[in-house]
Amino acid sequence: MKNKKVFGQTLSVTELSQNASGAIKRVQTEDEPIVIMKNNKPVAVLMDIKLFEYLDGIAEEVEWEKHILDRIASDTGERYSLKEVLGELSEKRRKKGSSK
């Protein structure tokens, strides 16, 4: 099975500069991004803000997942109670206050 291109529509930089409002309208009405080409190479993507926010949300979830997996991989199994953590913080603050 061939890979389907997600972003199928293209527009040259020149065409975009000649009719930017038309390109924006096309993106909004057709609900499909447009790849902007310069010298026959893709250089940018014009997309509806709703799609951008959706993709940005996915990217954020992937970053959190990566962070979680990294933490799991480096977990030593050592745990501290809230009482221990608060006690250590209190001790550090007391030492910091007395060194002034």
C-alpha cells in the first residue's frame, strides 16, 4: 500500500503573494492545508487555525508521553513520603536562613 500524502494541495510563493486572501479562503472552505512551494521545494504550510491547534495538541501529548516513558525507564524504585519531602525542605530553608 502506498503512503497517502496528507497535504495534497500546493501553491507557489508567487501565487500565494498574488492571492493570499484567496488561499486563506480556500484553506478554510476546503478544510485542507496547502503546501507552499519555492523553487519546486516545499517551504511552508498554510492551514486553518483549528487544524493547527489540533496538531499542536497532538505534539504536546507526544512530548508528555516521551517524558513519561523517560521517567519510567530511569525509575530507581526509590520513593519518599510527603512528610519526608516537607521535612527536607524545611531543613534546607532553616539552613539557608541561618547562613545569611
